[in-house]
Amino acid sequence: MRGLRLNPEQRNAVEHGEGPLLVLAGAGSGKTRVLTARAARLIEEGLEPTRLLAVTFTNKAAGEMRERIEGLIGRSTRGLWIGTFHSVAARLLRTEAPHTSRTRAFTIYDEDDSIRTLRDVMESVGYDPKRWAPRALRGRISSAKNALLGPAEYESEAFDLISEVVAKVYPAYQRELERRNAYDFDDLLFETVQLLETVDGVQDRYAARFAHVLVDEYQDTNHAQYRMVKALASKHGNLCVVGDDDQAVYGWRGADIRNILDFEADFQGAHVVRLERNYRSTGSILEVANAVISRNLARKPKRLHTEREAGDPIEVVRCDDERAEAAWVSSRIEAGRDTRGLNEFAVLYRTNAQSRAFEEAFRRSGIPYRIVGGVPFYERREVKDVIAYLRLLVNPADDAAFLRAVGWPRRGVGAKSLERLGELARAGGGAGEAVEPLAAVAARARHEDGIPRAAARGLRRFAGGLADLRASLPDTGAREALEACVAVFGLATALAEEEDGADRLENVSELFAAAEVFERDDVEDPDDEATDLELFLQSVSLRSDLDEADFDGEAVTMITLHNAKGLEFPVVFLGGLEEGLFPLSRAMEAPGGLEEERRLFYVGVTRAMDRLSLTYADHRWRAGMASRSAPSSFIDELPEEHVLPRLAAPRRGRWRAHDARGAGRRPAGGAEPRGRSFAWQRRLDRGSGRAVGSGADGASGAPGELEYDYDDSQVPLSLGPGVRVVHPRFGAGEVLQVYGFGREAKADIAFEKVGRKKVVVAYAGLRPA
């Protein structure tokens, strides 16, 4: 311990004695070192490991923390309670099983187990899982448990159609879990808090046992975790929490930033230590981070500083579209490979769908990459499901594609029906003959063949829809075939009903973009007789094969901003800095949503060690259509003296920017704008209500400068069943269903005053209620 190098602020936190301690650890300030050193000091000074509880947010972090503590003290920490909130809760529930409704041998259900159970329960209480998406209902129940709302409390607060359904299903779901001697993941926290707060003697025993409680990433705790920690530290009051309110980015998952902001009020006499010395980034990167995050109101004041030099300014790069954006990033990585390893580069983005353009650019350039915390674009479930329909159009004998497509959206065809269909297919072929394709057997499925009537009807409709599409689109392009499949089979509607449907729809819209820009020349040695659709599917298949390549060696890291928290890279490219994408439009519909998006931007900026580039596109495919994009409001917040504006070389393609007078033009490729003023800074034109780009000489709306029309920018509203909206004519209502895609999307809405009506979303003027 004496040889451990600590700065004065870190040492203050490590050597703090009795009483509550709040360590506000800025990005890159060494919080892990402080947490492990404090635990090691307590043990070294005589505290038995069994009397110390350390809580982390990942099992990996818990294992690393234990190893570091043992390395510092030079002996085993046997008996130390260290783990995630959920693992600590499970340990408590097994130990105290006689005080609960389960035995020690209880099962912990994962998400799939929970949804299957919930689907069974819904049917038993009279709710059709086809009408009410089980995943969406599970999301509501999960949020309720994290807020410590049991079935009775939830029922008293039900306020819309979906919550009324949940109020009926929730208690039945809990009874079924109890009957199966199982907990779902959220039950672990909920039931542990109930155990500590309602069973006599349990809280007293554990609070007496744990003389010190240490919690990492405290800014990400939800209400249930807060109550659990408070109960376990109630006897001795020695609660040490480490976190950064400026990196609280999980509000959508139930985390409550008030837990860290109100720590001093909740725990009187708390000692506060601010770790503001950053050991990661250059001065310019930190100045940008400080300038942006300082605009948030819900935060503890702190300012990162470093002993490193200012370094290179932050590049802000304007691109034609997402393909040009990806091409520019790819070219910069290629240029940097002479002096840096590929592991030193990272591409960060707000949504998973953005990875598609980067993946394709890296493949064209032969740059190895890895996707962290997610799956490659063409391996995502909804993308593979949609592609299965296209494969069946091209090849009706593709049984693997048939089995994937027939199962989604649900059409009343279960596993037993598919098993019987397979038997019929095998029976149709004589000795030595090939088995008949499943799609052909499905076209004549009958109840008399041993298939339930509803399933037989669903199979015939499915096969008939494919046959009709195949006949009407003999030489169709990939984009047209994709549109037809989405429309005929209601794929967008099915995705919209899912709890995470907005993200999945975003991925499908990215597939539209890929199909739209596909060219025959993208395939090496294309077959002249093959259709564009066949060649597109061939290219997708090759991409899928490459996704299985071994990227353990040198590779560029691709990662969402949420998954990047806690990581660092010498060179970072942060893409998609556009209004509606980052900050994300649907995130801003929630209270405090803009501040959380700004915290996420702060997380992205502070991942960079040496170089940081921010990119945005004038046009981007979103929600199945091409939209002009306005630069992110976060760009306006950057300190000019630390920023270098750039224009990416234009890509040969369909986009042409338009100047203030409507004349088509292309930006000067690769050049920096004249002077150092921000080419993206905007002012509101009071006469037109449009935001106009300022010229390099400071004159707004000058010829050759882009006009950004916010009405034609990113999609401002995320719609799905249960969303409350306001129509300018019909008033308030609740969305029941969403049909179609892109500009053709329609919504079925139950309005309070005029009843049920269908509206075209693009022209309805809807806004969040």
C-alpha cells in the first residue's frame, strides 16, 4: 500500500475514516484505483473481509476488483462479499429462503424464459399475445419492479390501455413464477428489498455484519438498488459510493440520477471528494468535454484538467451522407495505419443501425474490425428475418429461410404444425426422390392433413403471398422487393409492436438504404443473367460469412456510446452528430432527456486519448426514407478555439446539397472552410422559421451555404402501441397500431373526443402528449 501512487484527492478518498463518503470521479480520473485501494486499506488495517461488501455493475469488474485487492494486500480475500447487485441479491435470497415464497433451489429466469412464461399467463387470463406484445408488457413489469411497485401498487397507478392490461397480467405472472419456484431478473432486487424491509431481524443482521459498504458506478443505480444499499449500510453508516453524475446515461433503463445528486441529503454529514485530474485525454479534448457538459443543470460542479499538452484540435467533419461519412473515417484510419495499430482506433455511434455504413466501408477497404457489445448488422435478428423473405422470393426451395420467415410475424403456425409440415414434405418424395420444399407443401396445407385449421390457413396465406410477389416482381430491384415484402406481410407493424421496436425499425430502414445504393458492380464477377435482387442477396451472404472472421488480432473497434462507457482509445471517431439522431429525438421526449443525451455525448468525447473527430451528414437514410439532416445542437456548444472544421470529399452519388437560393452544388472536397468561424453555426430566420447555415465570413444564408429545414430533418416522434399523442384537429389520443413504413406509415389512434381514426403519420402533425 505504501508504494501505491495516489494523488492528493485520491489519497483523501482512500484514507477517509468513518461515515458516508461520496467520491465524484470524473472521466479518466482513476476511480477503480481509489475503490480497490480503499478496500485494501480497510482490510490491511484489521477489518475482516467478511465484514466488507463491495458492489459492482458487472461480474468482470467484480473479479478484477478482487484480484487487485489481493494484489495490494498480498493475501486472500476469502469471505469478502463482492459482486453485482443481482448476484448479491441472489445470495441473500438463497440464504434467507425460509423467509421467502421460494426454496433455496429457485431458478433465475432470463429474458426469454420470462417472455415465454408471460405469454402463457396472458393466454390463461384472456389476453391475446398477438394483440398485446409480451415483450412490451414485460418491459412495463420490469420498470414497475425496479421502482418497487408490486401488483397492487401498479394497479392503483394504471393510466393507459397497456398499463390496464399489465395490471391484470402482473399478479398472475407473479403467481406463476412462484408456482415454478422461479425469480425473473428484476425479482432479485425487488424481493431482496422486500425481505430487508419487511421481515423482522433480517435487515438488522446484515446491516450489523457489513461494517463498510462500497458501491461502484453509483450514478447508474435505480430506486430498488438505492433502497437495498441504504438498508445494508443502515447500522454503521459507512457507505462509500463512487460515480460520476456527468456519466449517468441509463435513465431509459430505470437508473435515477437523483441517487448521486441527493447523496449528501440522504446521508447527513457525507464527506465529498472530487477527482478532477484526468490521466487519459489531451487538453483540447477535455476543454470540449467541459464546455458541453457545463450546460447541464442537473449535475455536481466539477471541471476536468490534465497535465498533458493541448494536443490536436477536435475535427468536426461535414459529409454528404452516411456513406461519405464512413468513407472519410475509413480513409483516415488507412492513413494512420503507418504509425498506429488498428486496436488504437474506435468508431462510436448513437444507435446500432449506424454500424452498417461503417461495416461496408471497412470491408471495401480491407480494414479488420470488431463490434463490441452488439452483433454485426447483417446478423441482427430483424435484419435476418427480413432477408429471409427476400431469399424465398429468389429461391422457393430455401427451407431454412422458410422456417425463419414463417415464424415472424406470428401467424398461428406453431412448432407442432411445422413438424407435421416437415413430415408431409418428406412423405411427398418417393424412394430416392428429393424432399419437397416446405413452401410448396405450405401452399396446399389442409386440416385433413393433420394441421390445425388456423395454422393451415396461416401457411396457405403465407405461401400465397410469396407466390404473388414472386410473380409480380420478376426483374425487380432489391429496394422494390424489400418494400413489397414489408408492405404485404406487415413487417414494420410487427416490429413497431415490440418493446424495442423503434431500434429494430431503425435497422430495417438501414437495410432499405443498403438496398437502395446497391449496384451490380459491388459484386465481384457478377452473373449477367442474375437479377439485381439475386446479386444483392449474394453480397449480403458474403458479408455474413466475413462477420464470422476471427478479429482477435488487430482490428478497429466499433461500439455504441452506451457500451463504450469505461473504455478508452487513442483515436476516436464519433459519428452521426445530427439533430434527431444525436441527440436522439425520442430520448428528448422524456423529461431530462436532452441532458442525458448531452451526458452521453460527454461519455463519447472523454473516451478519446489523443485524437477526436466528430462527423455529421447532410443527408441520411432514416425511418425508411432519405432525409436532410440538421447538424446536432451539441456542435454549437463546442468551444471554437479547440475545434477544426472540415469538409469531407464529396462522394459520387445521388445527393446534392442546395444553397440558400435552391441551386444544386457540391461542397469543396477535402478543404477547410475559409477562416476559423463555424460553418455549421445556425441562426433562426424569423421570416421563414428555417435555420440557416452561416458562411465562413459570418454572413448568414450566403450563397453556397446550406439551409437546414427542421421540418424536413430527422423523424421527431417515435410511435408504437400505447404512445400518447396530440393531433392538431382531433386532440389527445392513444396509438393502437402502426401500419406501413416511411412516408406511407399510418397510425390507428383512439382519440378521446372523436373516437378511433386512422391518420397518415407523415402529414398528421402529431406531437407527444
